[in-house]
Amino acid sequence: MTADRPRTDGLAAADLGADVLGTGGAEAGTSGAEALGADTSEATTSGTQTVGAETVQAETLGAETLGAETLGAGTFGAGAGVPKGSGRWGDLGVRVVSGVALAGFGVISVWLGGWVFLATAVLAFGVMGWEIAALTDAPVHRRVRLGIAGLAALGVLVGQFGGMAGMALILAPLAIVATQRRERVLLAGYTLAMLISAVGIIEFDRRGAVIVVWLVSIVVASDVLGYFVGRLVGGRLFWPAISPKKTWAGTLAGWIGSAVLGLGFALWQHGGWGLIVISPLVAMSGQAGDIVESLIKRRAGVKDASTLVPGHGGVLDRFDALIGAILAVQVLQLVVDLPLGLAG
């Protein structure tokens, strides 16, 4: 009986190959029998049909699943687009619950400001430092990841004071370069940029909660509109080699929504009319931050930075766009007078 089973399975697979390739069942059966050295009559019709149906179902499911995820291949490969209305909404409920929880925590942090906001920023960016260290380390001990997380948190806590204290920001990047891992230079540069943005958001909070609210609103609006419009409208992909789910429709919706949001802040007298132009630029920078983090994850061969935030992945997955947006405002305020009391 042990010898009969592999011959039967082989014939079933051969019959399936014949069905898929459009060849005759007899040819495939004969081929499978010859390859296995077995008699074709030993495979029953019901066994072949059962295995064939299961295999076809598995292959179909695999094609549907990998089509949206695999880069340059499958249904949504490079040069293809996302069909209208074909997006998956299975993760929507979890995303909403996690998003609301994060938003509530963020609102409380911004509302209270001061040391509460500082502690939240230090904790969040420390966790992101841990996620970055975990993404690309080779056989690095878990304590090394925690050490890099601690250096990231320390860098934010000390670096906010500027001057020589700002040198603390390079501690975590140096640790990344010094430990055994892939993509050291890329990871170190990204970590430094991330920590600089942390110092930036703390400084913005000191100047007024409206600045933080505006920044976060831009990022959230761009992300939410990109998610829903991208799945409802579909269309061509924005950059399939890096972000296989981001569409042009969703990206443009994020820019337009940011401009409308800037108009709203101006009408509510929380900013100048220049926000109508600046807000989409900040949204673009946020999307760039998202793409850069996607590139790092592709290099690391993972889908999410971690699983700490259900439906979203890791903390870095949730704040990658905010990092890009903060950096953009930090640069913009050096060259123009931003209409939110940021200049100077």
C-alpha cells in the first residue's frame, strides 16, 4: 500500500497538469505513469478528480493572494493596475479599531502636551528603533535590539535640547552600523532621519498644539483617502516595484484632500491661505516616507515592521508617513515663512 500511494498522487498531478495546459487527460496520465514507472490504471477517477479539484482550488487561491502582493508578477504586477472595486476589505474592521485606539491615545497626548507628549514621543520612537533593529539583523541577540531601542529613546530625550546634546541622536545609527546586519548604511540613515523628526515633532508641540494637529491631520487624511479611493476606484499602481497596493487614484486623492484640509485650517483662522499649497506638499512628503519604509521592508523580505498594531503592522508602519511629513516641515520652515507660526 505504501508503494501504491505515490503512484496515484503522481497520476492525479499529471492529470491536473493536462487540464491546466489544455492537453488531453490520457496524455498527462501516460506521462505521469511513465515518470513514476507506474500503471495508469492504478489511479482511480475519483481520486484524480478530488486531488485535481483541491489542487486547482489551492492554485487559484494562491494566484489571487499572491497577485496583489508579489512584486512584478501576478495580477497586480508592474505595469498592471488594481481593478475597480476589487480591493480586499477583510482587514478594515481591525484597522478601524486599532486606528481609533491610536487616535484616542494621540489626542490625549497632544491635548495634555508637555511631559506627557514628550514621554509619548520617546516611547514611540524607542519602539520604532526596536522595530528597525529587528528588521534586518542577522544572528543578533535580542538584547542588542533592546539596546538599540534604548539608544533611540535616549537620543530623542537628550537630543531635543540641541547643541552638543544633539549628538545623542547618532548613538542608535552608530549601533546599527556596528552590529551584524544587512543594509547597515540604509538603516542607519533612516534611523537618523527618524530621530531628527522626533525632535522636530517635540519642538512643534512646544510652539502650539495646532501645528501637531495640522501635521497629523494631513497624514491621516492622505492615508485614509489613499486606502478607500485606491480600493474603490482602482487603476494603475503608483510604484509597483516598491508599494504594490498604492494606486495613482489614491495618491491623488490624498493630495486633493490635504489641500482641502489646508483650506479648512485657513477658514477656521488656524493658519494662512498658504496652507492650501503647503499641505499637499507635506502630504507628498508623507507618502514618500511611506514608500521609503516600504523599500526597507522589501529589502528585509517582510510585509510589516512588526505585529504590535493589529491591522496596521508595527508602530513604524503607522508612523512612517508622519516621519516624512515632519521632515518636510522642518526643511520648509528654513526657507519660507510657514503660515502656522513655525518660522523663526
